[in-house]
Amino acid sequence: MRQDVTVDVLKIDTNHTPLAGYIIKASPGAGNFFASPVEITTGDDGMAVFTLTPGLWDFIEIAPAGSKVAPVSPANGAQSLDVTAPGPHNIRFKNRVYGGAGCIEVYKRDVPPDGSGQQPTGLSGWHVYVSRSDGTKQAEGNTDATGKIVFNNLPFGPYTVHESLPAGEWEAAAAANYSVSLDNTACVVVEFSNRQVEPAFCIVGRKVDANGLVGLPGWNITAKPTVPTGYEPGAATTDGLGYFRIDFPTNDYRIPNSEYTVCETAVDGWLAHTATCQKVRLPSIPGTCVRTGFDFENQQVGHTESKSSTLATSCDYTVKAGDQLYKIGRDHNRTAKQMRDANPSIRNPNLIHVGQKICIP
């Protein structure tokens, strides 16, 4: 009478992740005359446990239908074992898996204010996308009513998961993107945490050189309330492209619909081509930036004046219906350049309005 012996067979991929659903077949080897073949399918732990009689046994692996795999160890996907009592014996099959499909499960959370005692809740309708390692999009979509979205059937490999933030309304309370790697069928979970940003008021504008209308960096811009008791923000400095932004707080009752005088600070060696101050009115409801009515424009002393110095200029022509800047110039025997130089605040010669005053050199 022969004793039964336990043989544990483990099936894994190249990342040592257990592989379920693979058939392991044990067949009697040379000289093992009184045994029959046995087939066992690996479970979620990648294991197939055999109870075999002593003797030589040949083991092979059979991949699930539709799987794309290549043997790694053993290289031919087969191995033999002399099963001897008392056991148990342990052998392993290792494969490289190609073309497998995994998934990414994304949750989008609204983080409550500190001290509120509330738990984060899901944010619906938020755009999330998954990119490949070269930056191209693999999948995208919007979160459901619970703040969840699942991307299924993603080929195994590395990905980056991104959230899209509405400008100025929300900020990331954690990372705004996560790198993940899919190498099995289990879903990888990614959670984005966001915090709401209170909307505010702001004034934006630009400072340019009359020579080519190139932005001028480093210029000081101020905003003073028309009403002396109004809120006075700090000065702003133009950036590398000449743009500036003046921000206001959200908790000051003096700000909504207030009028401000926005001014450039004079700099030695520069001549103003436009008014150095202009009035701007903030909206009644926060969340929208107000743009100045025109760009502040200056010309460096010593550079050629852009406005003709051979013609006197009158700025009392009133625009009528159907007028265009260049048409007005033709009617007065003036070139398009002369009209542009005489009216530097007009950026689009087709955008002038009835009643507007135009300068004619």
C-alpha cells in the first residue's frame, strides 16, 4: 500500500502576483505505471494542491482561454518531480502576462472645513482622465452622483490619473494626479481630495511698450477706491508679459460694485501714450475678474515717436453709424498708419462705437 503525498503548485506572474484560473496538469512520468493524470485549476491565491502517489510526475500549465502569456520559469512551461513520501513538495510556474486588462477606480471627494466634524462627500460631474506614459489619453469621463468613476479594460502597464480643477473655484487638498501600474485584474483605487475656494474680486490688465505693443514687466500698478472709506488693495507688479492682477478679499462689505481708479506708476525715461489712470467698477457678485478698459501704453524716451509729428491732431470727430477708423481716415486723406498712431488706445479699427471721439491728424 502506497502513501499519498501532497504537492503544492504556485502560479505567479513576473511581479510575483498569484494568477487564478490556470490549469495545472500532473501526468505519470516514466515508470509510474499505476497512476492517472490529474488536473487542478489555481485559485485566487495562485495555488493548485495535488494529492499524488509516490513516483515520477510531469507537470504542465495551461493558460485560460484568451490569455497571452509566455513561460519564464521553467522556460518551456513544463517540469518533472519525483514525488516521495512524506512530503509535502512545493513547485512553481512563473509567466510573463501580455495584454491583460485591469481597471482604475477613482473617487472624487469634497473635503469639509477643519473643525466641522463632517466627513468628505463625493463630488459628481467632475472630469477625470487617464494618460499613458507618453502623455496621451487612454480613457476619460465624469464622476457619478457619488463622486465615483471606474475605468475598465485597461491594458496592463503604467498610467497617470488626473483630475480637472475648475479655475479659481477649487484647489487640490492632496495630489492632483497619481501614478499607478496595472499588472493584474484587481482594481487600483485612486482618491482625489479637493477643497472649495471662496470666489473673490479682482482687476486684471496689461502694460505695453508702444513700440510693438510688447508687454512691459516690473511696472507698479495701484488701485484706489473712489470713495475714501473703501477698501484699498495692495499694489501689483506686471509680470514678464506685462500683465497684472489686483486681488480683493471676500469678506469685506465695501467691495461689491465699488469703483476704483487704476493707475500706472510713472518711470523715468518713459512717456505715457495713454491716460495714466482709468476707472474700473467691480461686479456685484464675486468670482469674476474685471479687465481694464485699455492697456497702459508707454514709449521709451529717445525712441522714434509712433505718432506723426508733422501733422496737428484734432480729437473732436464724433463717430457716426457705419463709421470705421480707416474709412474716417480715407475721408480726411489720412493713411491707416496715421490713424493708428493718432488713436493708440484703439486696438481693433473695426470696433468703434457711435458717439466715440476719434483723433484725426
